[in-house]
Amino acid sequence: MKETEKTAEVRRMQLSGWGNYPSVEADVYLPGNAGQLRELIQNSNYLIARGNGRSYGDAALGGRVACMLSMNRITSFDTGSGLITCEAGVLLSDILPVIVPAGWFFHVTPGVKSITVGGAIASDVHGKNHPEKGCFSRWLLSFRLMDASGAILDCSRDENASLFWQTCGGMGWTGVILSATFQLMRVTSVYMRQLTVRAGNLEDMFRHFEVHKNMPYAAAWIDTTAPVQASGKGTVLFAEHRQGDTTIEWQTKKPADVPYFAPSWLLNPVSIRFHNEIYYRRNKPGERTVHLDKYFYPLDGITNWNRLYGRRGFIQYQFCMPEKEAFEGIGEVLQAVTPSGEVPFLSVLKRHGERPVEAVNSFPVKGYSLALDFPRTRGLISLLNRLDELVRRRDGKVYLAKDAVSHPGLGRVDISRFTGRKFTSAMRERLEQ
């Protein structure tokens, strides 16, 4: 049977990102091969590809969506060189049990493993080791892309190079990624040596990043409920790979589950303050050994944790500022958040290195990023408007893979050029409802 003989399955459904906001009603197609995808593209005025829906905001939302999860084969893996080729719909969580026992891991991985390889490329994801390893695109050798005509193009640094770099971090605007080949990193253990340090304020936090800059991995948690005089209080988790274990196995614990949406009042300033105090006390200073899964993917320890925010969902506001602006700029953001009454449940600070000139769409710049997870409330829009201005004033930008409502000048694509309507304005209007 030819791959074009069967039409892709279609379902009418409500779609949202991991933050459960915004949501749209969409025709979701499930192509199982390139032929079905080509037929879909050639018979569509507009279409966007979607992976596993783990982007937090409005990425991969539209009236017609191609869900790539059925194109999920690992087609080759060279255990000697660490080169792997797979289809775009393969999840990182499906790759780990294959590569880790063979002594390989990802050079770059985000904080969740339930994302697709296609999504990792489209977002050009980064991890806790950006100063040393950069974004996912640095280790990407090539990919196959289907454009708006249905043609398949091979893209690499040498072939269709401009399209290669426009696609990395381009959030799906260049076409649909079909498959990719990328380089893995050799490891000899499934464990990490983790160093935990505490910071009493933001100045202390930045000092720790500088003192321990030789550690390849670093991410900090900030207590946004701390008083003004302790703004930036938190903990930093530094880590490096442990060496020399005799056997490597990939065994992970079955995650807990949040089976239902929590009531909207569950996450409030009081409960978040209580959670933050417990987290701060639990993460005591010192060295310890932790499993790869626990260090890199702590959020995957609870399935459907996004339901803790209730049906109204949450909005993650993640921005990056240049190194010379970051300390004062992030301080201004925290000072704006503290008295606003809008309390993030989770706040993560990371350091970033240089961005390659070719990586025009990559999010990080040399400096620092801060991610703030806000329960969605009626008053949140006014705070986000203010944060937009603070970030813009410091030459910062937002991360499109997490964004839902930020200003077009901060890096969002104004799709009115493609659809004839102001998507950003519509989202802002819905947020106030």
C-alpha cells in the first residue's frame, strides 16, 4: 500500500498547552507517515505541527493542527559514535531507555522528558548547562523538513543552512520537521554529584553562580514570597556527572499522579508561602548523589502536575536579560512581583552563555533567565504588562515556547501577517475574562 492511500485520521477537540491557557477548538490530524502529512498540507490553507503539548503557552495552537505523535520511530542508533536518528514525534522519554544503558545521554535537555524531538528543535530547547553546551541546535546534525508545498528538504549546516537555522527555535513557521539526526554525550553513570548552596538574597545568588561557574550544571529556585530585604532568597543546585560506575541501567520510579483538577483556591499566597518554606528547609546545603532522572526531570515526578493550578490554569513568564543588565533587571522584576499580590508557585533562575551568530531564533543570550509560574487570576494581566516593560527596557526577551500573552516586541511572532487577525490582542482580552 502506498503511504498516500490512506488519509490521516482527524479529531475535533479542545486544545491547550501545558498551562491549560489559552485553549482553542481545533481539527487535529494524526498523520502516520510523510504521504499523509503531504496530503494534509496540500489541502490546507493553514496548518501547524504539534508534539506532545508540553509547551506552556499558546505554541502549536490553531484551527488545524498536525499531531506528530504517530511518527515516532527511532530509525538508527550507533552505540559506538552516539549518533541517533529518529522521527519528529519520538519523545525524549522514549529515547532515554535506549541510549542510557548504552552509555549515552543528551548534551542538552530541558526540565521535562515528555517532549518530542521535533518540539525540541522548534523551540531550540536549553537546559541547566547552557554556558557549556548551548541549545539543542548545537548538537543537531541534520533534519528533514516538509515545506508548505509538500516538498521534503534535507537541512544541515551545509545544506539549506539558512532554513536549518530559521527552523531551530522558529516555532514551526518554516514547515514540519519529519526526522532528525543528533549527537549524544558519553556518560558512565546514571548518577550526578549535586552541590546545594543557599542564597540569602539576589546578590548572594549571583555570587554563587560566579563562584561555582566551573560546575557544568546549575539552576536556582527563588522564594518569591520572601520579604523585600531578602528578595532573591533561594537555593542553587549545581551538579556534574559522576564517573566510573560498572553498570548503567535506566530505571525510574513510577510517578505520582494528580488525577483531578484542584480547586482554584488551592494555590494562594498562604499555601505557596508554606510550600516555599518547606522546599527551602528540605534542600539543605552540601553534596549528595542524585539520579539523573531526579536532577534533570524533577517535574516529571508527578504526572499531570499542571492540574494543581485548577481549571483556570497558569501562565509561565520566562525572560532572559543580557549579563550587564541581568542583576538589576531581575531585581526590578522581583520588586514588581512582591507587592503585586500575584505569587508565582515556581521561580527558576538560570545562567546562559554566548549564543552562536547563526542561531537567530534561539531564546538565551549571554546573561540570566528567570521563569515565573503564576496561577492565572483576573488581575495577572496588569502585572504581566508591567513586566513586559521592565524586560524590554533591559534589552530582554521572552521564551516563545513558554509564552502566552507577551508583547510582540519581546520576540512573539505577529501572526496577523498570516491570518489577518491580531492573535496577541485576542489572548490579552481572554486573559481579563
